[in-house]
Amino acid sequence: MNPDIRREREGATFNKDALTHILDGGAEKTRRRRELELLVIRDPDFQYEDHNFLSRSERYESAVKKSAQMILKIREHGISDPDEIYYYKNFVHRGRPEPLDLHLAMFLPTLLTQATPEQQDTFFMPAWNLEIIGTYAQTEMGHGTHIRGLETTATYDPSTQEFVINSPTVSSIKWWPGGLGKTSNHAIVLAQLYTQGKCHGLHAFIVPIRSMSTHKPLPGVVVGDIGPKFGFDEVDNGYLKFENVRIPRENMLMKYSKVRPDGTFHKPPSDKLTYGTMVFIRSMIVGESARALSKACTIAIRYSAVRHQSELRPGEPEPQILDYQTQQHKLFPLLATAYAFHFVGQYMKSTYHRITSDINQGDFSELPELHALSAGLKAFTTWVATAGIEVCRMACGGHGYSRCSSLPDIYVTFTPTCTYEGENTVMMLQTARYLVKSYRQASEGQQLTGIMSYLNEAQHRLHAQPVANRPTVIDISDLAMDFICLQGELQKHKNQEDAWNNAAIDLVRASDAHCHYMVVKLFVSRLGEVGDVAVHSVLSTLAVLYALHGVSQNSGDFLQAGLLSVPQLAQISEKIKELLTQLRPNAVVLVDAFDYPDEMLNSVLGRYDGNVYENMFEWARKSPLNRTEVRSHRKKNKLKNKWGGSSLGVTHSPMNQKTRVQVPLTTIVSLSKTLNPKLLQGDCPCNSRGTVPVTTDCKSLWIRASDKCCKCNKLDFVRDI
């Protein structure tokens, strides 16, 4: 154990396990989670494998193998609780994406929530047993977040009682679904429903795409992998094109909307029910934001506790970089944010399940609020977490750039959340629509309930507040100002659409302010449930830091609205510095409380024992490039240069083999001052005065890399141009 990290843990003012139990939802849940982690660690089928040195194909094959084993082990161990399945799956894959992600997170839940009992009997158990492997095909090449613009069609043919699925344009090709490229044999496809000559909007259809016996694409299906990406090497994101693919009428998910055998359409109670799976995923992404950011904070703060650099005072030992106020200011607000997002994630999860239960009972009243809340918080938390992960990486200096830190992998794995399941700016604007509607209702005297009830007191909040109250009273000035802005645009343009677009920047800011308010409110509300005095104290410090840091970052808005004065902002700045000092003794144990085993973090910098440098050296030595002292192909590619006796190593790119490079004659002439003129004339400087074959015309010179002297048969002139 590194002595620095040991001292950090000995100096904490609270019990780590007590806080871990709060994060997990109780001591029993902590015990069970750790038990599941041990099942994976001790299982020979899931032994640790460093993916940093694997190719994309190797990563994919490894992930597929583990996923198949994982399903078998889940049954073997009798794991049935959804949370426990998530923990087990997450640990098997060490937090990385895998080919069955959409099968487990979207295909199966969609069957449960949108399929009839008869359809569940047909599809769910085969899908659970991995006879059917599914994906969720919504996004198209030309449309993503604007799902009403999707172009894939499902046209009902009453003569055969079948739907005919087509991709009518290039832009309608399904693009990006995970598991589609190589793994899945079925897809839940969102398509525009046409029956009796009329379009009834988007509906979900279960479409077989590959043979159950050979796994080859079925007739009319063009499917494959979209190629390398920024990250997600383990996942076969794919494309899917339909050419008159026929499916039975019963393959349309009909729990809410229905098409009768004669083609008669019965619409659902709410159009938003089709989007239920998206709302579920957006709600879960909030919790994923907390997990990704908390991992990055764990790595950066532990490393900052063992890294010594520079001098605070001349002649004294180099201090831990965590002692620098600038390092604390980078990391501690992010630590507070990770805790805040964790509690918001718990709230979103419980809220989704509560409202889903109401929907199953026929109560759809809270669905619009859930849609607006999940859209806004998904955007807010992923934006903040993505930026925060990058701050953590840079806070680790140059070593943060190494994949041994795990920070690059955390970043490339998490950053797609800013665009999948809804591009974030569009998500903020969807929330803004609900906010403007609610603000208008409150202004007209209607009493709002639920999360929007704070707007009932809107006019009373639009005045300056004492700094001490900031952690619990967050203004709604942005929403008020932006509603006024929207009204002004309406009067100017006399057109709702133009006015909305011209107020869009301000409306996004309003949604951002609303989401920040919600996070602070839910964080503070959660504090009331914490009984341990020491834990309550440190969580309160984090809550105040999160709230004040948000005010500080948006100080211009507060000044513009007259809610805070310059002296008050100065007080906030000083208060933030005090909070950083208060958190310093507990920083390492606060990240320890997230309880990530080393096997999950997979980070040399974030090791629990703090022994960074020894393990960094050992990790580097495992690089495949270090298996040999000298490049194995150096000798056979080494050429003797008879002009000066030096050696030239030639690397042949696959793109350049068996090709000719056309070089303008002017380029050759410009090089004549530095190259041997004899070579430009085609002469070989061997004793036989042979010639190097070249092909020329009046405007250009062709040189082929494999040309040899016609006399000495040696490759005497090689140049990459």
C-alpha cells in the first residue's frame, strides 16, 4: 500500500461503508453486489483480459463469448432481479459496452412494455433464452433524434395479412443500432405505418433479419457492420436495408395500437407510448452519467494523492498535487456532481417505474412530465459528465493520456450518450417546450403539481436571495427571461416556429437552469434521509459545493437578472474555496465509497493500493511491440544505399502496395537539387551503368516502388512521394 494513500484513508472523518450502503440503497444490497462481483472474479470463464492490446475483431469476439457465458451463468446462479442482472453484466464486461447491450436493455424491455401477452409468449422467452437475439432499429442514416422524420415504411397488405417493410431511400437505411452488424437475428424496427392508404405514424415491428439456422441475411434484408468508430470496439453497430420484406400482421407490437385483419387501425391512448423504450433508456442514462463520472473522479483523485510535483515552499519535499488548490478546484466540484447525479439517477429510476405502473393501470397523466424530465436530465447529465471526464484526464497530466489510466476508454465509451437516444440540444428544446407551457399556466394562475410546482411561486423568487440560501433556493430567472424573450419573438415574427427558432439559445439555457435546479433539489432532499451524522456532514458539504459551483459558473445570468450583486458573487467564490479545504481530508475516502474494485476500474493510475509507477512500468512492458528487441521485418526491408552507405527502412502501407504514384514533372525538377541527377535521368549508379525503368509522358513521371535495375537487378532507388 502506498503510504500517501494509507494516510489519506486514516484521516477521513466518516465511515466509508456507511456511505457505500447509502449509495447502494442499503447494507444488504451492498453485500449482494459484492457477492456478485466475487462470482465473476472467481469464475475462470471471466478471467481478466487487458483489451488495450486487442484488435477490434478480437474485442468483439471476446465480448460475444463473454456475453454468451454470462447468460448461462445468470441462469446457473439463479440471478433474476433486474438490478442484480445489471450488476453482474456490468462486472463481467468491466463496464465496457458489449454486443448484447441493446438486446438486454431495449429489445427485451420493449417486448415487456409494448407487446401483447400472446406476442410475449411467442417472442419473449426465445429472446430470453438467446434463441432470438434482438436489437432496436430506430435511427436511420438521414434521421435520428427527429424520429417523426423516419422514412422506413410498413405497408399493410390485407390480402395476405402481412406488413411489407421497405427502405424507400438511401437516407432511410437503419444506421447505428448496436448488435445489428453481426450478432442479431431479429430487430424491433420503428417504421411509418401505412394501412388503407393512410399513414398512421411510427409503430414498432418485430422483423426477422437473419436465418435462425444459418445466420445468413434473409431475402430482402441487406445488413452489416458500419465500420470503425471513435470507441465501442466491442459492439457491432450496423446498417439495415429492407427490400419488400414481408412479416405477419402479428409482428406489429399491439399492446396499445392495433391493425385489424381488414386493415382497420385503432390508435393508442397516447402517441408518446411508442417512445416508451426511449424514455426508459434516457432515465437510465442519468444513472450511467453518475457511474462514468464517479469512475473518472476515483482515478484522478487517487492519482492526485500519490503524485508529487513541484514545490509549495522552497526546500521542502514535493507536495501531493491534491494539495494544490487548483487541482482541488478541478476535481472536487466534479466529485460533488458525481454524488448529485447518483441520487438523481435513483430518483429517475424509481419515477420511471412508478409512472410505468400508472400507465399499465390506464393513467397517462404523468407521461408528458416524465418525457420532459428524462429528456432534459439526460442531456444535462451527459454534457456535464462528458466534460468532467476530460477534466479528470487532463488533471492526471500526461499519464492520463495513456490507456493504462482507463480515462480515454471511459471517455470514448461514455461520450456517445450525448447523441444517442436523442441529441442533447434537441432534448433540451423538448424540455423547454414543456417548461414554457408550464410557466404560461402558472402565470395564468393555474396550480401546478409534481416537479413543476416550484413555478407556482415564480414571481416571489425573482428577487435577490442571501448567499446562505443559495444551496436550497435556486432562482428561475432564466425561465422567466426566456419566456419573455419568446413572447417578444412571437410579436416580432407573428409565427410560432420562427419565434421558437430565434429564441432557441435562450430556451436551451432555460432548460439547463431547470435541470440544475432539479439536481440541487433532489440532492438536498436526499440529505434528509441520511441519519449518520458524519456522513450527513460530508454529503452536505458536497451539496453546497455543487450548488454554489453551479451559481458561480452561471454568474452572468444572476447578475443580469439582478438576483446577485458583485459582492455576493465574491462571497460565493470565497465560500467555494472554504468548501474545497473542508473536503480535502475526505477526498480519497469519498471516491473509495463508490466501491469500484480494481477489476472494474482497470486503471493503473486509479489503483486502490496507490502503487502507480511500478505497475505502469509492468503494463508498458506487456505491449506487443516489446515482444522483440528488433522489428522482425526490419532486416528484410533494409536496403543498402550505395551512395552513402546508410540504410533505409521502407514501410509499405496496404494502401500503397501494387500501385503507382503519379508525380508531376515539375515536382521532380524541384527535387533535382537534393536528389542525385543520375536517378532523375533513369540511370542506376551501379558499375554496369544500367537503367532504372520508368514510364514517362510529356507531363508526368511514373515511378513504381518495385522497379529494379535492368543490369544489377537491385532496388537502388526507393522514394515515398
